[in-house]
Amino acid sequence: MNEPIPIAALNQYAYCPHRCWRMFCAGEFVENHYTIEGTDLHQRVHTVGENQREETWQVRAIWLKSEQYGLIGKSDLIEEVDGNLYPIEYKRGHKGEWDNDAMQVVAQALCLEEMTGKTITKGYVYYAQTHQRQEIEITSELRNEAITAITEISQMMETGKMPPAIYGNRCKGCSLFTQCVPMAKEKVSKYKEGA
């Protein structure tokens, strides 16, 4: 049996398959101010516990697992309201241009559904910088996108095949930019020996 896929890998893969490969296949990780802020946030959030706030039951930092999809990871927060469960993923900044955070919420929902037998229809991403939640409607399209990503990540982890580094706007804040050097392929292809 293959090693389980970390739930966070879906977020990284949706952001950049090459980054995901570097982190989860090659074991590379470099801190930058974004990752340090994110680590600090998750250390505060991942204090195991549960509490009741009015009609909402909350549990933090529990392990989620799916045998069907081969996923494992720790939740930031799960809320239960009127018998409905909602995964809530915490992120350091504010909603950006990319939708990769939604993939992590969907992966948590897939695990929760298998663990509880309940259908999860929505989750949230909480952005610490703005103190706001973004609702993620867990549609069949989003589920299929996540399941496709799980299959692709599983194949990548099994084969070790590195996806190409593709330079784009996403590279600007990436902590692995200097390891990846995504512009190198283009520069090398344009290089010609002097006559």
C-alpha cells in the first residue's frame, strides 16, 4: 500500500505541482516570512481541544483520515451546527488570487464524510489577516477536481516523476523559488554558443 497523501499536499499541488513535488517527494522546504507566519498561526490553532459556543460545537487539531482516497492530515477546526459538520482551514494572509486553499477544505471534507458517514456541503477558509471566513461550497465539480488531484499526487509520489517548473505570478511569494529557478529552462533553451 502507498503512503497516505498529506491533506496539505492538495493545496500545494493546486498552487504548483512542481512545488508539491519538491515538498512531498524531494523533502525540500525553505522558510520565508509567509511560511513562518503560517507556522506560528497553526501552532496557536493546533491546541487540541473542544468547546461549545452557543449552538456551535468546535473541535481543534484532530487527525482526519480517508482509506478510500489515501489521505491523512490534521484539521485546524471542525464545527458542528445543527448536526452539520464544517471543516475550517486557517491561513495566515488574506484571500489571494488562487483557489488552492479550497482544495485543502475539500480534502478534509472527504475525510470527514468517510469518518462520520455525513455529507459535507460546505467548509470555510479563515484568513487571519482580515479575520474573515470565506465559504467554500463543496460542489460535485470541486470534489471531482480534488479526486483528480489526489490521483495525480499519488502517481507523482509513487513514480517520483518531477512536474516541470513553470514560471508565473505564483512564483513571487514561493519559499522554494531559489531552489526551483523556474526561469532557468527558458534561459537555457535560448542560450547559444558563440561562433
